[in-house]
Amino acid sequence: MLFAGWISQLKEKSYDISLKEDILDEEEAEFWRDLQERYLKPLDEDKGKQKKISTDLKDLRNKATFVYFFCNALCLAATFFLQEIGLAVNIKLPKTNSTGFLVPDKYIYVDPTGLMFLLSFASLIVIQFLAMLWHRIGTLMHYMAYNETASKERRAFKKSMQDTSFEKNFL
């Protein structure tokens, strides 16, 4: 038998279920042939469509790069402009004392350049935190899905193998 090697290896590595060789009935074989024909058959190559997709992807890349550099240029121009005008433009905030009441005729002056940097940095930190949270939740869902599908015998076998290796390392 030509494929006996991989079948025996599969039988040796399968701890959950016992495997046996069998033949599919004609209805199930037809189902699998239809499934392969419908979903696994390579798509016909359409050179015109591939060329259009390629040019559209390049156009999207170029537009995204342009928007990125344009936003960077605007940020640099705004920072340079705010630095050039200096103290002429400050944000004037009323000063409060430690009890929360306003102090008359006292103000805090905020540099707009520093405020712009602070707001952009804070927004990046918030975006990074939300992305990390989204990633962690996705990882947790994958872990929970896998944990529930692993059979009890497989988990018991893995635990016994870990205990055995711990005992070997301990001794």
C-alpha cells in the first residue's frame, strides 16, 4: 500500500479516538467529490481581472501613502506655525486654588504646541489600549473555544505527560 506510512503515523499520534480504515459509501463519496469540485477547485485565471485588481491595489496603496504624508505635512506645518507665532497665541485658563474655587485675576497660560503634542500622544495611547484590549478579547475567545473542544482524555494525557516530565526534571 502506497500511503500506509502516513496512516500508521496518524494512528500512532491519535490519542483521542481509535482510527480504523473503512470505505465511504457512494452517497458520501459523491458528497466529498461535489464539495471538492465546488470549493477546492482552483479558480479560472482571468488576466484582465487580475490586471484590474493589481492596478486598483496599487492605486489604493498610493492614495493611502499620499494621505499619510499629507497628514504628516499638516502636523509639521501646524507645529512650525505655532512655534513661530510663539507667545502671541496662548490658551488662557482661569487658575483655581486647592479647594476648587477660582483665584481672581490669575490665569494659567498653555502653549498650543505642547497641547497639540499632548492631545495627539494621548489619542495614540487610547487607540493602542483599545487595540490591545480587542486583541486580548480575541485571544481569550480562541483559548476558550479550543479549551472546550479538547477532549477530557487528551487533557488528562497532556497533564500526565507534564507531570511525568516534571518528575523527571525534579529527580
